Amino acid sequence: AAKSLLNRLDLPFEERDLTGDRTARMDLMQQTGQRTVPQIFVGEVHVGGFTELRALHSQGKLLPLVNS
């Protein structure tokens, strides 16, 4: 759903599959405090998951964040 929204908005993104990388998953969990995926970042800003991404877009705050 997150990829679909970003594609619809014509926003480029980088997807990282951490399936086989336990260390990277642990690092992400320490950084975000979350165990679920996706965990979405805009630059260095942790947005959260898809629900938070969609809420930012609905509030008109996603594109300004991307453009900053």
C-alpha cells in the first residue's frame, strides 16, 4: 500500500528488504522502536508505517516534508 501511494504521487523511493539480515532488522527496531514493516523514512525523518504515511498525505504534510 505504501509503494502504491508513493507511485501514485510519483515520488521515488528506495525499498530495503531486511528479510535475511537479522542485524539490520535489530538496528531498525532500535532506531524506530517498531517491529512491524514497512517503516518509512523521508530522508532522515522516520514517518512510521503506512497508516502514518497516509495520514501525512491526507493532512497535506507529506509533499512539504519530501520537498524540504
